[in-house]
Amino acid sequence: MNKIITVTSPLLPNLDKLNEELRKIWDSKWITNNGNYHQELENALCDYLKVPYISLFTNGTLPLITALQALRITGEVITTPYSFVATTHALWWNGIKPVFVDVDPNTGNLDPEKIEAAITPQTTAIMPVHVYGTPCRTKEIQDIADKYGLKVIYDAAHAFGVEINGESILNAGDLSTLSFHATKVYNTIEGGALVMHDAKTKQRIDYLKNFGFANEVEVVAPGINSKMDEIRSAYGLLNLKQVDQAIEARHQVAIRYRNALRDIKGISFWEDKPSVRHNYSYFPIFVNAEEYGMTRDELYFKMKEHNIYGRRYFYPLISTFSTYRGLDSASRNNLPNAHKLADSVICLPIHHALSQNDIERVLNEIIR
């Protein structure tokens, strides 16, 4: 039987080198609480990502929750239904009402042209997502936020290392959050980060992720425990040395897919954006059943029968889940573009470990 081809594969550091770092951690007996590896990884990520300040977290959801706390967001927040559920769950956990706005059909990102109509006196922020690592229309979103006095928090879970004209997209908005989950381009097994613009905000966020402690006798805020430990920090430092090579390997997979699928009737995909440094975190295709002769789900399960595991990111939409479907903004009529994408998408396997044979197997299931 053919081996299983998964949609992604974790980037793993060399085990011998990791063991060397673990021995140092064992010798120091300092395994968490802002140790040397934690500090070194924050500094290294600032340099790599071209951002001024970063704060590490133990996963990618807690930075979203903490960003909302740090900016004291309340009321309503405009966001997208086309994302992983953590985006909206972070709002719900903070007692904030999500207001869904439709997406741009050419990127899957929040459509700035739909935002103003959704703003109410209760709106305090906008939370867009750089879907699949494709940059949002950040200037238009910022112009709207400035006009109405709103904060902007970007869920940049997919956007590690993405730049426009050499400038990191993580510098857009008031805060940006990252995920370093094992499925991402860059991972620390589990992990995440918040990117901010100034030292004062970083200090507040560092307090919030460590119970609110300013020192051993003073608690300045009702914080939680969401620090990254030394072991994952060391792992992350090693992975940072090889992430560019992994991204280039993904790039080559994307080139092969595009060349093979460009003329297949009923299969569409998005091209690279000019001036953008992409990270190739995903390769979504969209199936037009009438033209292709097979529905998205028929193709998805056909691939699965042959041990090829794509993913229907993002299906179903967040707005259809039981917690959120009662919201007025969750109406299907309000979100036609998001529903069309969700009902037609398959993200193909793309990662650094795919062989040429793996790629051809994927393509053979699509090109009939």
C-alpha cells in the first residue's frame, strides 16, 4: 500500500544537536521562567522577523487572548469567519461579541470594503487574519480603524516570515499574534508569540503571561501562566537555523503544483503576490464541481482513499458552529464569498519532506 502523504510534516531539529542543548538545560536546572534560551529566542526572532519586540507564549491561542486583554478590548470586534476557530474563540473567552464580515474572494482575507457597514457604537477593534500567509490589505484596514478609533489585532498564525517589499507584515496594526504549532512552517512543538511596537506594551504583555507579577511581591494585573519553557525555546532556536531551507522546499512544491494544475478545468488556485515574500505555508485549490466533473468532497475523499490527506481549510466556517451561528452576522447571506471558498477548498500536501514521487501521486489524483 502507498505510504500516507500528510498535508504537512513538522520541521524537526537535528536530534543530536537538540540533545546537546538539553544537556545544558539539565545542567543548569533552569527549565522555565524566562531563562537564557527563552531570552535568546525572543532576540533571534526579532532579528529574523524584522520586528522591534516579541513575547513568547506556550501556544498560539494564548497570544490572541492576551492581546485582547492587553489592549482592554470590549464590546464587539469585527473579524472573519474564514479561519481556524481559535481566532473567534479568543474573543468569546474575553466576553467579546464577534461580528463576522465577508472575505475577499481573491485572498480569503477580511474584505475592507465590507468593514464599515458592520461598525456599531459597540465596536472597539478589528481582528483580521492573514489567511494562508497572504497579507491582508493592511493600509485600508488601518485607515478604517483610524477613522473610527478602533484597535487592530492581526491573527498572523499563518504568516511567519512573510514580508511586503522587505517589510514584515507583523508590524501592521497594534499587535500581531503568531502560532508555532507543529503544523506550521516554523514550530516549537507548541508555541506562539505576540509582536508589539514598543517596550511599554511588551512589559505589560510579559506581566500578563506570568500571573501579573512585576516582581516577587507585586502583582500588577490579573495575569495567567502562558510562558514558553526553556526546552521548547532551545528547540525553536535550532529550527530557526533551518526554516529558510524548509520554506524554499515548500516553494518548489508550490511551483510544481502550479505548473501541473494551471490548465486543469475546474481547478483554480492563487498565484504569488508581487513584492511579497511568501512562506508557502499552505497550497489551497478550489474545485468548481460543474467544470471539474467532481465535487470538492468527492475529490477530497478520493485522495484520502489513496492515502493522500489534504485538508478542507477552512470548512465548515466558524460562523456555522453552534456557539456562533445564532449571531446576526453569521447569516449565510452575509457571507457569500466565505461560504463559496469554504465549500470548494482543499489544501494540498505541502512541506519540506515531500518527495518528487509524493508530489506526482498528489497530482495524479487530481489530473484525471
